[in-house]
Amino acid sequence: MRGALGSLPELLLRGWGEPLLLLLLAASAAFLGYYWVCVPQVRPRPLLVGGLPFCAFLEAHCPVVREPFHPTPWCFEGRLQTLLRFFLQSRPRVAYRSELLRTADGGQLLLDWADNAESQRYPEPGTRPTVLLLPGLTSNSQATYVLHLVQQASRAGYRTVVFNNRGCKGEELLTPRAFCASNTEDLQTVVTHIKAQHPRAPLLAVGVSLGGHRKVIAEKVDVEHVLQARSIREFDERYTAVVFGYGTCAAYYRDASPSHSVHAVRLPVLCLNAADDPFSPLQAIPLAAARRLPTLAVLVTARGGHIGFLEGLFPRHESYMDRVFAQFLAAAFEHSQELSRSLGPEHPAPQ
């Protein structure tokens, strides 16, 4: 390639090359040094914490929980994993069937169904296992990580339903209330609806992490004040705490924290988190509670960021999170009786 100053070989011959080469070598050495010094010091194999019978079940039927997670070498830092996933991951083609549900408070919810009518493993729609996907904050059924999860579930023969939070897919927001981390009424509505549609099909829910219409929101809050928020906490103080009836943002965070509710878990739950997650760091994960609960298991990788988990030199397609997702689905659906026995008679498997 030739430019105004000549080709790279010509630059090397003119005497520019030695300083440039030294700079490139120094940068490469610094990067590799940081990688090889810092990365091996953290736990290569993910940490699995939970009730012993449940963890034994996972180790038997989800071998990925025993495998070391090696992040993409040039993108191993948590914030890089978090940001670059959005740009690097491919967008699988998924055909949805959309459905609008009305809620008791006059709002509406949008469900996107991937019915997988061509499933050879489960040709009978009435008994085809259903996976309910719950996207994160502001995400919807078109987010790249959601498309990959739908693709994984479809390959295994399952039906998938993506629950788009209010206003997150472009549908009209009919109430000032959108959604927040402590709100479960909409999810209950969706689960009831799915079970009514397919009462004989096993159901398993998968949640990932945690827009609106100005005119409706303005009935309850000062929209301009909300839009000037420069952090998640400021947004929660100006919008979430107000609309959902919390006196303060701190009260909302206390109510939404999983550490106060994990003791009530009755169905088997597997949580995946990275220790370097910039939004949910290691100290925020209720590991002590998980050790005491027969139905909860927490899988913690040293690296991965927030919904990142990119691996391989060219992380365009399947990620570590996708592999955990696929293996846990298969284990829960295909070995449900063994899973129930591992949890005890009072804790049923997905059904």
C-alpha cells in the first residue's frame, strides 16, 4: 500500500522504520506482559458455588462449568468485554411471531415468539419445551446476545419467547410506568399467559442483566430532568424511584437487591457472573447465601465483563455464555427427574 510518504518498506529504508518498529514491539511487549502477568493470577476455572447436590448435577450434565474460561486475548478486560461485545458479535437471522398482551393497569406487553415449528426433536407443539428470555435494561428481542440465545434454543428443538419490557421494542407506551428491577407483575402476567397457551410444555426462564414515550411519562415525572441524568443512579433517582413509588433511590436498590430474596427461591436457578463485571462486581454476588440454598448455584468466571464472555481470537459467534445457556437448558429439560431428586421433593424441576 503506497501513500504520499511511500510504502512501509520504503519508510523502513529511509530510517523511519527503526523507531516505528521499536514502538510497535514495545507496545506488543507491554500488552503481552500485562496479559501474561495479570490474567493467569486469577482463577482459570470458574468458581461454582451452591448446594452440593445441585452442583454435582451441574458438573455431571453441564461440563462447561468445569472448563476454564479463556477470554479473547486482545479483549480480556471487563470493560472491553462489555463494550466490544455489542460491535463484535454477529446477528443471527431469527423469524419472530409478535403478540401484544394487555395488562391489568392498562399497559401492553410485546412478546416475540420463535415457535420452532420445524423442530424434529419435539414435533408436537403442545409438549415442546419453552424457553422464556428476559432481556436486560433497554434491550429487546433484536439484541445480538438475545438472537444468539434464541438460535441456541432453536437448534436444540425448543420454542422461545422473548419478553420485551414495556416500550423497549417500539410499541406504544400506554402508561407512565415502564419497568424496573423490582417489578415482577408483568413477568407473572407473561408466565401465566404462556402456561395457558401450552399447559403441557415444560417452561424455563432465562434472564440477562436488567425509551419510552415522552407524553405518557410526562404525566408523572419531569422528562427534561430525567434526560439530563448522567448516571444510572441519577436516572433511578429521577424516574424509577418516583414512578414505582419508592421514597428514595436507596430504598429501590434495597428492595431490588437479590440478596434479600434468594432465600425464597424454590425452582433451580443457575446464575452466571464475571468477577470483573463493572455493573455487578464480585462483592455484590450473594455467594454466602448460595452455599446454604439447595436450589441456587452461582457460576463466577474471573473475566467476562457484563454480558461479554467473549472467547477465541475472533469472537463473532458463540460465546461462553451461549455454551452455559445451551448446556443448562439441555440438562434441565432432558434430565428433569434427576434434577428434581438432586433438589429434594419440595423443589421441582422446570415443568
